[in-house]
Amino acid sequence: MLEALAAERSAGHTRNLVVAATGTGKTAIAAFDYQRQIKNGIRPKLLFVAHRKEILLQAQACFRSILRDANFGSLMTGDAKPADNRAVFASVQTLKNPVNLTGFSRDHFDMVVADETHHAAADSYDTVFEYFTPKILLGLTATPERADGRSILGYFDGRIAAEIRLPEAIEQNLLVPFNYFVLTDPVSLADIPWRSGHFDVKALENRYTQGDSSKARTQAFFTALETYAPEKEELRAVVFCVTQEHARYVTGMLAAQGYKAMAVTAETPSADRERVKERLEKGEVEILCTVDVLSEGADFPCINTVVFLRPTESLTVFLQQLGRGLRKYPQKDALTVLDFVAAGNRRFSFESRYRALLRTADTGVVRQIMNGFDALPAGCSVTMERVAKETVLENIRQCFTGKKGLLNLAQSFMAEGRSADLAAFLRFAELSLSDFYDRACDMFASFRLLWDAACGSNINRPLPEGITQAKLGKALLRLATTEDPAWGKTIVGLLADDSGVPADEFENSALRAFVRLIWDEALPCDGNAYLAARLKSLRQAAWLTDEIRTLLTVKAESCRREMKDLGVAGTYLKVHGTYHRSAVLAALKPEQKNLQAGVLWIPEKRVDVFFVTINKSEKHFTANTLYEDLALTDNVFQWQSQNSTTDTSPTGERYIHHAERASDIVLFVRGFKGEGKIADPYVCLGKVKYLSHTGNRPMTIRFALEEKLTGELLTLCRPYGD
């Protein structure tokens, strides 16, 4: 994280957003980052902003511990004025007061840290961010997504500087794994009114606390506790409820069953709230019932069970509440999650919450549900009761699949007075770029065609020569799943320029790859004439050119992986870039139409290219090609040759002696072949060097990677289940 921040600032980005899963130490990251800014013993002036006093107190304690200074910083809240203006921990509500804000000059603070930055689209944060002009602005959040679709990235140069989401944090042993039980709620929400993006809170409260429905739900809750939760003497649980009245109701029902339960709400006296952690750790309290008091800023690592007795519309709130139980704690091996799901309004979606649990964002949630969630972080599980599973699947299909689902999203977005802005729509729909184009592929192909349909427009938009709407959908999906910001910016520039095919080798190879991704054709003999004709045809469809430029810009801005030139002459490819195989071929061997094997020797460039799929299935690979390829460490990769290769064959000798023979080996890796509309792309791991080998037919070779793998890529390069 700190290295990523340093890299961002060396590139001129000093307004940095850090996304780190709840429980991974966001405040500690800020404190260590601040410590790095100390030069010659002089500490930069610091402003730490948050929206709750509890968060400020915890942050101040964290900074004091890391800096080893028990006197560091002063509080600035409604009842406290700072004694030292060199380091201030201030509530945003206090700073919203013009008198307090203008008490500081605009450039007074060298570094401003804003915690829980997903609140930053609120007007109170606007005031702070627009007033101060620090040398460094650092935003901290577990989830940058907001349910209202407003973006916080505008405060941070439109980009995320460093990120570790929940699945990666579990993989890196920063958080405990979870055992997530999706349970059938006996109470339907189908008739509960939906207002302003939420279920009607009072109607939910009545449904959960009154009549036969509340009794049935309470019994289901007790059964789940007895079946899935830890033994009573070990139980340390938090139950998230819909209102304070609901929290008190659940507390009473638990107490009647002999549980030591306590309601913790905004009405709970502060003295009692301050003792909650101690009482929970001692076992004086077994179950806390709350609404949102424990969602942010609360540190209760002993919690081993999280119960959702409410529908949580916001992904941000869901992840914060889940994170209450994921912190590491002695004798806690895993978190138990009990999530009651019921049929309800189709505008309430389960999809984003389950997608956030997966190791790869591009793994389809429906497929994961059907396959038993095989893409979870190591040690985690999701178990769905039959009716609950059917409810979730039906909800996802209604909300997101099919023509009607996307139209509903677009029309809801339009109803809020929004314009045809792809980036804003993605934030509104909580979809990644690849998610959207995957869903649009077979129906609308593009965002513009979806928007036309949502408007009821009958505009006949021209397509480039040789492109049908079906082909266009796959082409845009290939672009959306390619990750190389420099390549994207090159293509955006070429599309905006009316000049011909570039003579520059780098730009020419980038253009070849782009044209290959759109038309899916090998380059003919008259290469430049062919490229010129394709460019001209595309530019005549101006609406599509505009969308492609937007798509590539959005993709470039979302990229957070550091890349460097591959170092193969005449190619645009980057180490740690993500590319489809056809684009790699277009860059390295343009006349190569396709490739049946996973290896390619290009003698004119003196380079061997390996395409590796880590998780092989018998559906796509024969018994003879289920090679054992994987990363052994962050800089050693094991690769198995084809079955015909021996260490005395010309091919085997080329692999062993490539360095002294002045040839290169370049490795491209993907997790799965893919089951979707297109094959999954590969990540370029760069050049490798021979270390050793064992066996023949196949040879098992160990290679040293020139560039070490990050945690994300190390996870990618190891089979699921390892």
C-alpha cells in the first residue's frame, strides 16, 4: 500500500484514495504514510477528518502508537477545541461551521486525511475538500461505491491509488475467513413499499416486530443460531436490525431464551456504549443488537458471528457490517454469517454483495451460485438453503439478466435526470466496465444502443464494415476486459486523429491489436492498407468511435496495477498488462490467425511465448494436456512443456539454453479459460529465465520471473483450493 502511494505521488498524483477492506488497518496505513512524510525531524501539519468522534479517538490513538508520541494531536469536535493546530483530528460537522473552517488558512495543513471517504459526496465533505489546499490529500474507505451513484473519485484525480478488497485481505491472512449461511426468511417483503432506493423502514419494522410474521421469523432465527452459530459459551455475535425498536424487540426475545443480549443504539448512553467491548470480551454480553452504530468506527475483534436480520440495500453498509466480524482474534478461526433473505422488490439486488465476496470480480455470480461458490478466498464457504437459493437466483435474473433487466437499470438512471454518461451509469448500477459489457453483449452490444432503447428511440446507427451487432458486443467486451492504460490512451489518440496508419512501431503494434480485437481477423499481407481501411470504416460510425474512446478512458482510469514495458522490440505490450490472446498475436506475429497450442516460437523476434491457464478442466483440456503450471513463490513459476518435449530435443534445449542463445521466453497467465461469451484474457507476467528442470515428456521447468508477483497476481497463479 505504501509503495503504491509513493508510486502515485512520483507520477504527480497527490490526491490519493486508498480502498482497504474493513479490518485491514486503513488508519494505520495513513499513520505510516504520514510518518514517511517526516523530513529532517519536521512533522507535516496534519488534519484528520471523520464524521464520528469514536473514529477520531481511535485514529488519534493509532497515530500516537505508530509515532511513539503520547501527546500527538488534538481533537476538534463540538465539545473540544484543538490545543495544538499542527495536528488536528476534527469532525466534519465541526469544520462545516464557517467560523471553525476559516480559523485555518487554506494552506495551513500539509496533509489532510479523510476517513470513511464514501461519505465524501455529502455536502459537508465538499466544504472541507474545496477549502483546504494541502500538499497531500489522502482518502480512506472500505468501499468507494455509493448507493446513490454519486462518485467520490472526482476528489482523487479520478483514480484509486491503492486497493486491497475483502477477498484479497482474507487471502493475505489479514482477516479471518468466513462461513456464510444464506437462510430462508419465512417473512416475505414483496408487499413492502419501496421509496427512494430503500424499503420503507416503518413498514419493515412493523413486519418484523408485530403479529405472526414476527414470531415465525424469531423462531427461524433461534433455529439458525442453534444450528450454525458457535456454542453458546463461545458466542460473540452482532445482530443488525432495521430500526431501534426492532433491535430492542430482538434483544427482548433473545433474553427470554436465556441469551445475554444487549441493544446498542444511538439512544444508548455513551458510558454504556464505551463498556460494550469489555463486556462482550468477558462474556457478560453474548449478543449485541444494533442498527448502524457498529457499522463504522467500531472495533470489536472478538465478534465471531454476524447476523443480518434486515435487508441491506447499500453494498457499502453491507461490507462494513460484515467486516465487524472479520478482524483477527485469538481462538477465532472463522466468522459465521447468518443472512436471512426473502422475496422482495426487484429493485433490491443480492448480486453485488455476493460478487464482492469473490476472488475475481469477473466471475459470474449466477454461475458461482450454481457451482457452489468455487471462487471464494481460501478457507471460506457459502451455503444456501434451497428456497433462499431460489429467491436469490430469481432476484438476480429479474434485476440484471435479460433485456428487461438492463432496460430497467437504464430507465431508473434516466428517471433521476441523468444524461448518457457511461461512467456515471456504472457507478449507479454498481457494475464494473466488464460486468456491463458482458451483460449487454448479446442484447444491446453497446451503452449507446441501450440508451437508445431506454429512450424509445428508433435511430438507425451505422456499424463499421464487417461488423454486426452480435460481433460488436463481443468486440466491446474484449476491449472492456483488456487492461493496459498506455495502450488505451494510444488508441484514444489514434481515433481522435484523422491521420493515417502510424509508422511508429509501438503505435502500429497497438493499432494492430485494437483492430484485431474489433474485427477478430488476422492481418493480411497488405497490413497497413488493411488497417487504414478499418480505421476509416470505424471513424464513419462516429457514435461508436465516441463510445470506444469513453470505454478505454474509463478502463484506464480504473487501472491500479503498475506496469512496465515488456522489452520486446516493436511491441506495445506491458508486464502485468491484461490482454486477449488475439491481441498478443497481433502485436508479436500479426499474420498468425489462431493458436491451438499454448506455446508459440517466433524466430524472427527470437521469443517463445507461453499461454498458461492455471485451473484446467477436462471440458477444455484432454488428459494429456492437464499440465501442472503454477507460481511456487512470488518470483518462481513452474511450467510443464508439451508431452513430446524432452531436454535433448531442439525445443527443450532452446528452453534450457535460451539466455546464452539470446532468445527470450515471455509468460502469459490466466486463471480460467472462461465460460462466458468470450475466452478470458491473460496477464503478461513478463520475461522469465530458466532455473532448473526435472523429467521429460513433459519437462517440468522452473523459471525465475524478472518481475515479482504482487499478492493479487500470486493468487491468480495458484490453482483454486491450494
